[in-house]
Amino acid sequence: LYGNTEDESIIREIRRDMAYEQEMVYLEQYFWENHVLAKNPPPYTEDSAQILGSVQRYCGPADTGAPVLELGADMTETLMYYLRLQEEKKKAEKRSEELERELQRAKAILIAEMGTSCTAECRRDGFHYTVTYNPVRKAGVDKNNLSRLKIQYPEIYERFVTVSEYRRFLVKVSAEEAA
């Protein structure tokens, strides 16, 4: 059916591809035998948010009393890869921080020139530039007032304040102890 009515339909002949069918059957059989029957989950190929969501659904909340897990060779390689990426990221962040400092400095110079004005303009090379620096006000409760709310009005605090849990991922590197 092509559209929303039977008058809008296209009929096409699809030729059977035996080689493709055989490949699909093989892949399905391989998956069934090596992952489903073996109770061995397939490796993750998704992005990190989907992996973490899957782990949280499958494993549940953290168990601080669980024994220390010894990583196997493949996961040790993944850890080394993670550490290499972390180093690359540090270098990129350093450059990004340098650029951010320069951006903020240029911005501060422009703001100083604007004084109390909220808008500035200029023209250059056939372009018109408008710079705005408008106040933004947002209601919020700071940490001290939140503590006071909890003490003075605990029922309101319990009703409106939500607490979320997150887990911090950290890798510490230390030298092996000599035996």
C-alpha cells in the first residue's frame, strides 16, 4: 500500500535472494546458539547512554558491598583505551580552555565598552552586527535557603524536593607492589 487508500498502491515483484536468506539464517542461528542459549549477552554496539541504561535496568542499583571485580584481558584493553582517550581529551580541553579564556576576555572588553547599554551595533565588510547583553532573571533556591526550608518546613521540603542518585566513574592509577 503506497498511500492511505487502496487506489494508491504499487505492486512490485521481489525476487528471492537465496544467498541473502542463507546468510540471514546463519547469523540468526549464530546469535541464538552463542548468545541466547549460551546466556552470553552480545557485545554492546550502542552509544554510552543506551549501554548505561541497559546496565541499570539489568543490574539494578549499585551494591557498595559487592566484591571487587577483577577485569579480564579484554576489559583491561578497554580500560587502556579509555585512559588513552582521557589523555587526548585533556589535551583538547587545555586548548579549549585557552580559547575560552580569550573568548571571555574579548567578551569582557565588549561588555565594558557597552557600559549599562543592553545593545551595541557596528558595520563591517557589508555586514551589520548587533550585540546584546540583556539581563536574565531566574528564580531559584540557594543551598542555605534549601537547608532552612528543610528545617522550618520539612513537610513542604519532602513534598517538593527530589533527590537524584548518580554514580561517579573514576580511574586511579598506582604502581604495582613488589612481591
